[in-house]
Amino acid sequence: SLAPEAPDARALQRRIQHAIAEREALERRVDQVLRDADSAAAAGRFDDAIAALREFRPGHSRVTAALAQVTQAERLHREREAVRLREERIATALAAAASLSSHDEAIARLRDAQTLDPNHAHVRDALAARERAAAREREEARLVQERQERQRLVDAAIARAKKTPAHDAAIDILKDARRIDS
């Protein structure tokens, strides 16, 4: 056993006090880097927080744990931001498509939005509605064109009938024209 006044005891006591002081200084540095990293992460400066924690020497279990947490928080932040941006782009595309009178242009915008999220219900519904409207519009245009073509054939038949000298032949032409129009 060492007497407290022995030179070896005093040297040992100084080494212990020095080790305690170094440990306390390390813990203060750890506390400070953790506060700084927490502040940086809270402000969205994840790169700064991660860099400060990675650069901390010597290694420390609390710093390692904080680095894992900040890295996870940064990944979650990036994922949430990606979702927010995708939803914002989809909302913009939906609004743009709704403002377009051309079904084909609206369909193109909605198909672009659908590439961002193929299962987005609003995009899917808006696209289906616009595709149905475009199909109706094409069908109506086809029917108008058919009516116009029939009218052109009837008008041509009437003109031929007027120029035909034989009464029976003119009547046959008009009967044919009537069948075209029905």
C-alpha cells in the first residue's frame, strides 16, 4: 500500500487526475459536437452534421450512435422531399391538364404525370376521363364526316339526276340517293 505522501502515490494521483481531466474534456467535446450536429441537422444541414460527426477524433460510442441517427434522419428527409416534389409535380400536371381545352394535350400531360406515380388515383381518373372525352370527340367527328360525305353523294346524285334527260333514269338516280341518305 502506498502512503498518500509517497512520491509514487503523488505521481499516481496526478496521472489519475490528469486522466479524469482528459476524460471530462473529451466528454465536453463530445457534448459540443453532438449539440452542433443536432443544430445542423435540425436546420436541414445534414451534410454539415454528418461531416462533423465523422471527423470527430478519437472515436466515441455516443458520436457513432449520433452519426447513425443523423444519417438515417438525412435519408428520411431526402425520401420525404422526393415525395413532396413528386406530389408537387403531379399537382402541377393535373392543374395544367385541367386548364387545357385539347384532350390530346391534356392526355400527354397526364401520361407524363403518370410516369411519376403510375398508381396515383387522381392522375389515373383524370387520364381515363380525358381519354373517354377524346374518344367521344373522335367519334362525333367521324359521324359528322360520314354525314358530310353522304350529303356530298346525295348532292352529286341530285345534280346528275337534273342533267339526265330520261325521266326513269333520273328517278332511279334519286332512289339511289335516297338509299345513301338513310
